[in-house]
Amino acid sequence: MIAVRDHSKKKGKKKENKIEWSAGITGSKGKEKIRGRGQKIGNIENFPIIVSDEIETVEHTKDIVKILNSLNLMDDVNRLKSRKPRTGKSALRGRGKKIGKSILFVVSKSEKLAKACGTIPGIDVKMVKELSVLDLAPGASPIRLTVYSKSALDDIAKIKSSHLELMVTIKWKLNKQIK
């Protein structure tokens, strides 16, 4: 007898992933959710944080630190420095330190920025194509502090999903404010 596979489950999983991905992106505008996760956002009022495309050309870590200071995001990066090393068997087995998650940069081209952010613990840089639910909600926490470039928002707007209507309206309002 020949076994026949049921491929209908695969389609449902793709739909679930797309809904979760969309929810993660649209949820990045909630100030209280970001604060509730334990991230230090200071006196930042507008979410999501949108920066110009020039951030994709930054090559040095010192420039990223200056940008993070100007965006008032350095407090969130510094909160990861207060973590204590583990003791016992986990330390002996090479798992002595746990690195938390801080800021996520979503850009259209990530080569230079990823190299510049590589030495700062907790900061991740992802292209829109590479973005997953695990990046947007690490450890099943509801949301993560996310910084988008303008071209990344354009790429997100091209993705067809009814759940991303909010991001399109944010982009429209941003363009209206700039003009």
C-alpha cells in the first residue's frame, strides 16, 4: 500500500505564520507593550521608530552608538550589561552568559549595518525578506523594540496582507508629515 501525504496542513501553517508575522509588525507601535516586556524606552512618544535610509550605510560601531544616543535608545542597550554570569554546570558547559534581546533594526540592505552592530550585544539587524516571527517576538514575548528604515517600510507595504493595513497607514501619515 502506498502512503499518501496530506499537504493541506502546510498551507494552514503558512497562513498562521503570516498572521503572526503581521501581528508582530503591527504590534511594534504599542508603547505599553514594549515597556511591559522590560525594554527601557525613556521618553520616546512615537512608535514605531522610523529612520531614514542613510542608516543602512553606517559602517562603524561608534556611529551606531551616536545614532542610538540621539534616538534615546542607549538605555535599552545598557540594561543588558547588568546581567550576571551563570554558575554551576551550565557555566562549565560553555553557557555561562545569556545574551538578551534589545533593539531590532529592520532595513532593506543589511550588510554594512549588521557589521557595525555586530559587537553590540542584543542588537539584531534583519532585512524584510529575512524577518521572522522569532525576531519580532523573541521567547514568545509579545513585542520587541523595532527601528524601521523608510525603504523597509516600502518593502513591507508591498507584501499583500490584510493585517498590515496599519503599517501602510503609518507610512502614509509619515509621508504627509515630511511634505
